[in-house]
Amino acid sequence: MSTLKDVSGTHSAAESSVKISCRSVWKVYGDNVSQRYPALAGQHSDPAALRKALLSEGLIVAASDVSFDVRSGEIFIIMGLSGSGKSTMVRCLSRLVEPTAGEVLLDGEDLLSANDAELIKIRRHRMGMVFQNFGLMPHLTVLENIGFPLKLQGKSSRERVARAKEVIELVGLEGREDSFPRELSGGQQQRVGIARSLAVEPDVWLLDEPFSALDPLIRRQMQDEFLRLQTLLNKTIVFITHDFLEALRLADRIAIMKDGQLVQLGTPTELVLNPANDYVAEFTKDVPRDRVITVGELIENASSDVPVDAPRIASKTTLDVVMPMFESHPGGVVVDSEGVTLGVVTPARVIQALAQHQSSS
Amino acid sequence: MNSSPQSESANYSPTSLGASLSGFWIWLVVLIVSAVLIWLAPNAAWLAKPPVDWVLPIADYTNQFMQVLVNVAKPMFRLIGEWFAIPMEALQGILQWLPWPATIAIFAAFAWVAAGWKLSLFTVLALMYMVITGYWSPSMNTLGTVLVSIPLALLLGFGLAVITYDSPKVNRVVQPLLDFMQTVPTFAYLIPIMLLFGFGPVVGVVASAIYACPPMVRNMIVGLQQVSPDVLESGRMSGATPMQLFWQVRIPNAMSTIMVGINQATMAALSMVIIAAIIGSSADIGWEVLNQMRKARFGESLIAGLVIALFAMVLDRISMGFSNRSRAIARQHAALTVRAAPWVLALAVVVLCSVFAPQLTWLSVWPEQWEFYPADAINNALKYVTAEYSSLMKTIKNSALFYFLLPIRIGFSKAISPFSWGFALEPWMMHAYAAAAAVIALLGAWRFSWRFSVGVVIATTLLWYGMTGLPWVVFILVVSTIAWQVADWRVGLLSLFAWLFMVVTGIWEQAMLSVAMCLAAVMVCLLLGGMIGIWASRSDRVSAFIRPINDTLQSMPLFVILIPFLMFFQIGEFTSFLAIIAYAIVPCIRYTEHGLRGVPESTVEAATSMGCTPRQLLWNVKLPLALPQIMLGLNQTVMFALAMLVITALVGSKGLGQSVYIALSNSDAGQGLVAGFGMAFIAIVTDRVLQGWSLRRQRELGLVS
């Protein structure tokens, strides 16, 4: 738990406004949970003790005491293996699953207290969701599928077609408007799913393993496509995956879950460099360090013997980019952030850092 | 968490071993008790046959209750009946008034839209047959009744399915209700309906709506429940209100399954409307067939029966066509002119006919001198054939009766007589039989398992004493133990209850006769159907040849199937036997083929690569894996056999079916319902045992999760 706080603390400078906030969310399955959970929660104030008590009663704890904040405009990835509770969490955020206890705040409003009508309104206008198996309506064409959320809102056919055409262009499905889902490849079907989720212009975008059902080559393509869309749209994204490499590629921050618990929360670099426990380390051990560590993390104080002709590079640059430069500049490089010199990184420091992480893993 | 799989596997083997051994001890006790009871039976009358004074007057109470109900509710039901009569008579009126080319054109248009020009042509030819044989008018009366009862059944089914599909509580009530609606013989509930609604065609409408409703409900529930959670969640996340979710997400996604339900409901409705003719309601085609059959005019009944058969095929193929169309998701966006063509053509025919009908009377009524009615030719041909081959047919009939049906019913101990088998039963034969049974049982125990031996002991004992000769307590004990051991203790209890019901209602003897007949027919179906199924699974050509025959047999209203057998073997046990087999063999063929073809390709490849010969592949790999499916087929076969058993009462089979039939002619609601429920109990217990076994086995094989 202490590492968790430290890690998120290091990022407080970059923190922008919080869009979604999860506070001690629990989801427990079993008979009579609505009576048994409060009884046990009354006896155990400590979450760990409560979890133990719930499990010993034979209840299934899909999410236990999960807290995190998702910031406006970030890609927040929840990573975990099957049964880790990651799908449960994203469903708690959209209330497809009703949390047993805890709070979910959307723009500071309590989502869990919204009544059915309010919830439908929120889903219609503020949330979009993409599903692992696409969840397309097999009896509707691509155009009708994408216009479906608008149809439910009672929008006119002309409006629906106009908006659907816009999103179809956005995801690159021009020419397939009148096809049925069965006639499309997996990648194309998921484009329809993405287009449909964007049709209502939501600000929160939930993606539940959107690319897991696709083959690796297409998956890679779709990831690039996804990043391109995000630079255009700048949504607040909660993205679920079981693929750690996918998480590293896409995430601003990653939350790793296991057995319904949040194990570690941090940026990709933080996870790779400081795995909170063996479980996280198991995922990170094969990740090449030089592609994750940035020069900004290895700065030594600017000393007097800075070579004058040393190249100036941005602090976010990863080591695999910097290392070839040392061939012509053995004295080191100057790290800079928008014209301000932050310090120097020497080959010795880089070797030390890589060696250190090599041995730790 | 880590230790749980280990502890599980550590616990698993001792308990399973214990369970299998405890099964052995249970069977040992049951068999010893049975042996003692059989030994005691000759000296204790109450053991051999259920004592008469144990019978409770349940039938009488039912009749008294019906009496009260009829007195109280009759006006209400009569009123409802009159309401139903309005659309029915209106429809019949329209169908009678419309010139026949107009009606045929409308049907042809539907067929075209459903499945293309081939079906359209078939429809025209089939309906033309009705015109030229002079059966047009009764056919249209039948159609009018069916067209009222189908929407009624669909509406009823829709409503039931909607309140059932997402509520396990309601489901617990509705499922057994559906079981009874489908398994209580239709004749049985014709009686109370008749008492309430009075004689008349409305009885057919109500009865067929009730009978046709379960397949609609079942398919619709399955369809609604099977909508993938992803699709539902995406609907909810699109902001669907509960109503929108139901109508715009669930229903369209379940549509293809619902269409299957509509097809089945349509066929059931037609079948029941035909059967309802038995109460002599109106001038419909069912009545024509029945009438001719009763007068033993086989040529005439064959010609009229063919009308029903064609009717069934046309309705089946059209509704099936619509069902397939809804499944083929990618519908073609054909041009409007192409899509509208069949309707425009049909409309043109209707208008032309209406204009010219006053001048050309043959458009309204097919002139009698143009009729084609080869009944006499058929009768003469039949007379010739039966005379020519009478000795052969007699031999076939008698061998089946003496060497197969009789032993199952009354056992070798009584069936073997100089009259039937040509020699008398000597004591040494009995000893030899017992010795042979013992040797087979012991060999089986040594070579296979103790379960095999238990099976041998039960089968040989049964064949010796026969269904009717076995003490009733022993029968109940053994059958309920089978239900308990094969399925679970609940099914065992259900079985116990079901058989005790037969005892206390005094229908034990009839029940045993029905069980014997059913058992004999099902054995033949399993053997013959299994072989055909295996053959069809190996050859696409055979499969393609068999399929339309199966489809046709299954969609056929039951008593049409009686006609051909009746023609050659006359009224009697053997005709019933053959008719039951002809109808009930279909599921055995289908499920065997389906099961064998469904064996995973990878398993077959693995076995082939190990050097399996085709024979080894079949017996050691495919059949064991297909067995759960085959058992489901067997289950269906038993259901079909029981349904047909009731109808065969028309041609003189004995047992519960006969009781129901007699009750129907006496308007004895109590007796009819008691016998009907007796049959339903046999069906439901069999169903629970076979399905329970099949599901467990499929789970063990990892074929379902």
C-alpha cells in the first residue's frame, strides 16, 4: 500500500482534474449478499480482515476495496489476468454491475445514487463503451448499428445517418455502411463497435478488452488507430486488457489487479522500474529496460565539466534512443525541458541504471 | 487458493469409489428384496396385482369437480367460445367464398417470399390436389380453424415466455406446466374443454391453442435467454430503457429461435385441429379422414389423408422458410419491383377471379365431373395385394406378435405355448434360461462391470415374467431405483410417486400394457434408427436422402401415419406397433447422425493417426462420445411413441391410450384425465432419467460446460 501512495505522489505535479473517482469499491457475489455484506462490514473495519471474512464465508469477492482516480484526458488502463476483477471494475464504473459498497464519482457526482432515468441519461450522453466481443446487433447494418444509440434517444433518421457517416469516416469504414456485422472481419467489426461508442460524443470512453478477440497483426494496427483517435478526440479513457505489453504501449497510467484487489498503480516506467511485488515483477521482467527508462529519471546535478558541444535532449527520451549518441559524445548529454537545462546524463550513469534493474529482476 | 485443487483431487477418488460401491450395495439389496417378493407373489394376491380396494376414487372426485366447474363457469366459457367463433367463422366464410385460384395465388405468394419459386410451385401443386380431389371445402374449414388457433397459441406463448424468461421463480412453475401440456395426451384434455365449451369447432381452436403453445414458449424462452450478454450490455450502454432493451435488442436477437417456435407451434396447431375432428365437430378434413377410416374405406382415407399430409408440408415449409430467412441475417436489398412481384401477381389473380367468378362457376366450385378420385382403383389394388400376399403378411404379423410383443407383455413364462411357439414350456427350459442368464451376468461382471450384470438380471427377469406378470411392487422398486441411480434421488422419488399414482387411480394394468408396447417399439426404433443414423453419418448422400423423409414424418398429423399400415395389416396390435415405430424412429435417426457427426474432428484425427480401423473408430471413439446425444434422441423417441400410442387407440391398441379414448367417447372427464396424467407421468419420468443421464455424461466428457 505504501508504494502505491509514493508512486502516485511522484506524479502529483502533472495532475489535472479528476474525471472518475473510485472510492473503496467492493463487489461481492453470493447468496444474500445484500444482508451478509453489511453484517460482516460492520464487524471488520479493516479491509484486509473484511476480505478474509467474506472469503471464509464462501462469498466471491470480485472487487475488494478498490480506489483510484481517472484524470481528464488520460488513458487509464486496468490490467489483470482472467478472474482478476478488471471487467467487474469497468462495469462498476458504468453500473452494468451494481457495486456492493463504495463510491463512484463522475465529475464529482455520485453515480451510484443516480436513479434509473438519470442513469439512462448518463449512458446516452456521457459514456461510450466498447466490448470484447463487439456486442453488435446482428440484425442491423453497420450504419444502423452505429446509429442505434441515437435511435434509442429518439433522434430522427436524417440526424442518425448524418452522425453515423461522420464516425464511419473517423474509423475508416467508408463503403461498408450497408454491410451486416457477419460480413465483416473481426477488426472491422470492432471498428463498428468503436464508432458506435463514439456516436453520442461521450466524454468518458470505456473499452473492455477491445482488441483481445483480434489476431496479433490486426491488434497492433488497431492500437495505433486507437492512439490516433485519442490524439484527435482527447477523451477520458478507461481501457481494460490482460496484455501487459498492450498496456505499456497505450497507457498514461496502469492499474494492475489480482484477485479483485488493486496491486499497483503507476506510469509504465514506474511499474517496470519499481514493481510493487513479485506478481507485478513477473509481468515486467521481460520488458527491455532501455525502452522504458527515460533520461529524465537519471539526471545528475549539472557539474562544471559539461562538454560544451553535448547534445541537448528532452527529458522524456528513452535510453534506447540516447545510447547511440554516446558513441560521439562520451562525456554525456544535457537533458533539457523546453529550453531549461535540467542536468547531465553520463554513460556511466546509464550503465549503472541498466545494471541495477538487470540484477533486481 | 493453491492448495484447493490438490485437496479436491485427494478427496475425489475415495468418494467416487465409495459412491460406485454404495450403488452396488443398493442394487444388491434391491435385487434380493425383488427376488423374495417374486417368490412370495404366487401366494400373496396383493403383491401380484394392486389390490382393488387401494384405489381411491380420484376419477370420481375429478368428475364431481368438473360438474361444479361446468355449472358455475359454463356461461362464461360459452361466451368466450362465441367470441372465438366469430373470427373463425368469418375466416372460414372468406375462405369458402374466395375462388380457389385466388386462395392458391395468395399461398403461392407467401411461399415465394419465404423460400423462392420451387416452394411456390410445390404449394400450387399441393393445393391443386385438394381442388381436383374435391376436398377443397373441408380443407378451407380446417385452414380457417388453424388460422385462428395459431395466433391464439402465439399470443399465449408470447405472454407466458415474457413473464418466465428472466424469473427463475416463475420458471419453476411454468416448466412443469409446459411438460404436462405437452405430455398429457390431447384426447384427455379435449374432454374438459368439450364439457366447458360445448360441442363444436371452437373446441378444436381452444385445444389446439393449448397444445401448440408450449413449443412457442420453450423456444422463445431459450431465444430470449440466449441473447449474448455482450449484446445486452452494449444495448444498456447505448442508453436503452428496459422497454427498448426488450423490443429493440432482445426480440430481434432472439428472432430466429422464435421463428423456430412459430414453425413448431404451427405444426402442432394443425395436428391438434385434425385430432379434434374426433369429437365430430365440423365438416373439416380431419373428420373426412376419420370417417373414411372408421368405415374401412382405405382408398378414400388415403386420398383424404394425403390432403392433410400436403397441408402439413405446405405450412411447414412456408413457416420454415420464414424462419430461415430471419436467420440469414444478410438479407439482400433487392429492388422493390422484385420484392413486390409475388404480391402484385397474387393480387392480380384475386381481382381477376373475383371479376370472372360470376360467369365462370368452375372458379368458385370445382365441377364434380372434373374431379379425380381414384379411390376404387386404390381399393382394388389393395384387395389384390392383400389377397396375393396374405400368408406372407400373416407370417410377419404373427412372428412379431408371438416372438417379440407377447414376451415383453406377458413374459416367456406365459407366451411360450404350443399354439404360438409350437411347443409347451418344460421345467428344464426354465432352468436352462435361468442358468444362461446367470452365466451372462457373471461373465459381464468379470468382463465389464457389476452394472452390466445388474442390467442383465433385470432384463432377463422382465422377459421371463413380462410387464404384466411382474409383481407391481417389484416393478416400482426396480424402476425407481434406476431413476435414483441414473439421475438423482429427486427423480427416484418422482418415479415412486408416478407409479403409486397408477396404483391408487386403478390404471395399473393399462399402464403396464402401454409400457410394454412402448418399450417394444422403442427398442426397435433404437436398433433400426441407430443403424440408419450411423449410415447417414457416414454418407452425405444417405443423409440428404433421409432428411426430407424425416422432416415429412415429423410434421405429419399423427393419424395420417396410421393409414398405410391400417391398409395392409387391418385393425390390431401390430398396426399400432408399426405406426408407433414409423413416427418415433425419426429422433433416433436424427440424434444418432447428429451425435456422430458432432464428434470433434481433432479427436477423430487423433484416433486415426493411432491406427484405428473404421470399426474401432466407430465403437471405441465415436459412439461413446455420441452416446449422450443418442440418449437425447431416445428420450424424444419415447415421447413420440407415447404420443402415437394414444392415437393408435383408434386402431385397437390396448392400454392407457384406449382408456383415454373410451373416456372421450363417454365424456368421462375424470377417467380421461386420470389416464392422461398416467401417460404424462410415464413420459416425464422417462424424460428426467434420460436427460439427467445425458447431461451428466456430456459434462463428464467436457462436451458442455
